[in-house]
Amino acid sequence: MQTLSVSLPSGFRLRPALDEDAAAVAAFASDETEAFIGARIVSAQWLLRNWTAPSVNREQDIAVVEAPDGRLCGCLSVQADPPYTRVFALGMVAPPYHGRGLGAALVAENERRARRFIALADPGLRVVIHTGTLADEPRVSALLAAHDYREVRRTTLMRIDFEGEPAPPAALAEIDVRPLRPDDAEELFAAHREAFADHWGEDEDTYEDFRHHMLDRPDFDPELWLLAWHGEKLAGYLGAQEEAIEDPRRGYVALLGVRRPYRRGGVGETLLRHAFQVLYLREKHGCDLHVDADSLTGATRLYERVGMTPHPRFALWEKELRPAARP
């Protein structure tokens, strides 16, 4: 197996990730999140879904670190979609191996790998690398700041507990909500591209990647994907999962979008309340979702209006790889 060249502490080696590595990586990554926020939030299934996405080059974009005794103790990944101006990187080190210089080595290696996307971006555009961390995690925050990253965004967990049957959705004139049908998939993707076009940091997902991450998942359930139709026009959509990332007793809304002409008309709230009722009937204890804390569409206000409460979870850090060309 190929050993990759990177400046690691003596005895450690980097190699491409294999499918069978996902369980070990998920275990040590969740040890870290459990210690800091009290929840295990990284699964082998989530890792493999990202490692096997159509746009990912496994050999170039995903790697694991082996300790001198052969145990897996680290993982890195880089990923970018057109227009290749934003590279998302992750680096994870198992808690027993903290303080040995592995974190700094993974930050440097992710930057080196991220630079391959610069050639794919328009020459005049600014290119940045983003990396995600747990919010307010002091050790990683200090590491990234020392490497000239700055925090630019927060992701908040929104949560509601079902203490009784959720309030029913209000009826909206000329809006019909129904579950996803097989023939709806391409229209759903078109609505998603349009709804998220003005979201901060959004890249140009392909239909193949969208299907891979959302519709071709083992836990995909079309009854949990709700579409709001205005005649033949898809006004908004919601995609839910029966088990939340942090607590399988709760449901999870993975995706919610409303096309711009239909915003502020109650479509998002109606979709959420429909989802709450479906999850309640499946005996779920509540529902979670994640949201950009500074969402330009006012999503946080919507979630608070339906009774969800915020819990800080993740921070996004940025470093410039190439400045924009001067006019």
C-alpha cells in the first residue's frame, strides 16, 4: 500500500483511507465530541458517504494516519465543488495522541492538498480553505489561529422536544404538501439549487452528488421528504431522517429550502410542522436540525418561531489560499 509523504512525527505514517478504516476513525472522532459536547456525532456511515461521493478522489483527497503500533490515530480530507473557490478540509486526531504534533501536520497537509484545486478555479477569483471544528474548542482554535486561520461562521443545533402532539400546520392557499415521488427527484434538485443559491459559501452541487448524499442513502425514506407544490411549481421542500445524529430517539431535518418567490409566506413553517407530526407519529421524542447561525434567509427566526431552541455546535475557520485578482 502506498505510504504518502508528509511531515509527521517519527514512526507515524499517512496512507490512503480504506472502507474498513471508517469504523475506527468514527470511534476516535466521536470520543472527542463526546468528551466536549456529550454526544457521539461521527458515524462510519457518514464518513463512507463522504469518502465515496462522486466528486471525491479517494487517493488524493482522503487519508488516515497510522501510529507506530499500527493503530489508526488520525484522518484528513479535502473536498471542493465547482467553481473550486472554496475547499472544505477536515482533520481529526485521536485523543490519546494529542500533543504530539499530529494536528499541525494534518493542517499543513490539508493545505498542501487543497492547493491542487487552485488550478481549477477561475484565475481571477479568490480561493480559500475552510475547516470545521467544534465551537469554542480551545485547543483546535489555538492551532488554527497559529496557522493564520480565522473563524468566519457558526453552525447551531436547533432542537425541539415533543412534550405532546405538535401543533398542526396551517393550511396555505394553493399550496399542497405531499411526500416525495420518484419522478420528483430532478425537480427537487432544481429547487434545491435555486433555494440555496444565496446561502453563504454554497457551491455548485451536481445532481449525482445530491442523490448520493440525500436520496441514495441507506436510511432514505420518501415519506420523510415533504414537498410543497404551488400547482406544478415546487415552492419548497423538506428532507428528514428518522434518527438524529446526536440522539436516535429524535428525528432530524437534513434539508429545508424554500424558493425565493415563496419565502415569508409560511411555506417553511408549514413543512416543519408537517415533519414534526410525522416524526411524532413514529414515536420520536423530538426533532433536531443544523443551521448557519448567520443565515441570510432568516432561518433561525423561523426555527425559534416553531419552538426550537439553539445550541452552539460547530465553527468554520478560513484561510486564503489565493487572493482575488485586482481589477
